[in-house]
Amino acid sequence: MQELRKQRKRPNRYDEVGLFSGLLFCADCGSVMYQQRYETEKRKQDCYICGNYKKRTHDCTAHFIRTDTLKAGVLDNLRKVTAYAEKHEKRFIKQLIEQNEDGGKRQNAAKRRELEAAEKRIAELSAIFKRLYEDSVAGRITDERFTELSADYEQEQAELKARVIQLQAELAKAQDAAVNAEKFMKIVNKYADFEELTPTLLREFIEKIVVHECSYDENNNRRQDIEIYYSFVGKVDLPE
């Protein structure tokens, strides 16, 4: 998280830190979305587009979204979430706890299963190394074959060890849902009655925003969905 926040402070090509810099991600390829400006004699347009589309490094579409449209959507959602949280704090915290405990338990259970499988495979590879070495010493396989096989297994084991370290770190950081809900409420209380979006406010409130490609209905009306993941608590679904 700290590394992400450091990256978000880097100036863009326009020698400024964009309001949503480092917060926007493409829903289809996962790339960071980049600020883009178009200017003609008749109009100026500020928007964000998919990084892979922009750089042509991956087969993806633009996921074009205007900055003013994005600001309006995020501001509206943020105001609704904070207003509800302030008015119904106990109910809101209870909802967050239930919501995040369900999601967190599933995610952590999957990570534990992956961790166990990785550790088991690492042990199996160690046994394979031992047998390979014994076969090499006994002359049952050539030195060339030993080198070829051991290199493949060493690479697999190194990748698994790196993944084990990552999974252990993620599980260690997994916190009680109640603690996360309280942390989010501290941010809500800190920015009570905010009037506009600022880079500081956004980076405290929001972990990431996922932008979907636009679509059109039968009347050719444009629609574009965004998903806002708030700090500590993820997506927040308010009661109707």
C-alpha cells in the first residue's frame, strides 16, 4: 500500500499530480489508467484511458472516461457513503463488519490453501533434487541431463518460495473486520462536511477505482460503470 501511495504522487506528463493519478484501473486488463488531454480550436477535453490501450502493449479497449464525469460520479458516491456513515454509524459499522468478514474469510481461506499447496510442492522438489543428485553421482543420468532438470526444478522452487513469502505477508496483514471498519470511520470523521475532491482526500478515502468500458442502450444512451474500493473496507453497498 505504501508503494502504491508513493507512485500516486508522481507528476504526470503535464507536470502535475493528476487528481486520480494511480487510483484508476481498467476493469478488463487491470492496467493503470492514464490522464490524457485533447485540445482543438473548439474545445478542450481532459480524460483517462487504459494504459495498455495507450501504449499498445496489450489487446484492450480505451475505457475512455472524462475527468469531469469521473469527478461527479466519485463525489456523489463519496457523499452518499459518508452521509450514511455519519447518520447511522453503528448500523454502518455492523454492515461493514458483516460484509468484510464474509469476503475476507473466503479470500484468506483460498490463500491458506494456496500456501499449503506451495509449501507441499517445495518439499516435493527438495526430495526430487536429492534423488537427481543421487542418480547423477551413481551415473544413472548424464551431467547434462542433471543440469537441465535441476535448472527447471530450481526455477519452479524459487518462484514458489517467492509466492509463499507474499502469501504469508498478506495473511499476516489481514486484520479484524471491526478494526478496519473503525479505521474507515476515522477517515469519515476527519473529513466531515468536505466540499470538493482533493488529491489528499481521495488518497485517504479510496484504495482504487475500477473503470469499465462504456456501453449503449437501445436509445443510444451512453452508460459506464465504475467500482469504488474504499480504504480498509473495499466496496460499500448502501441499503436502498
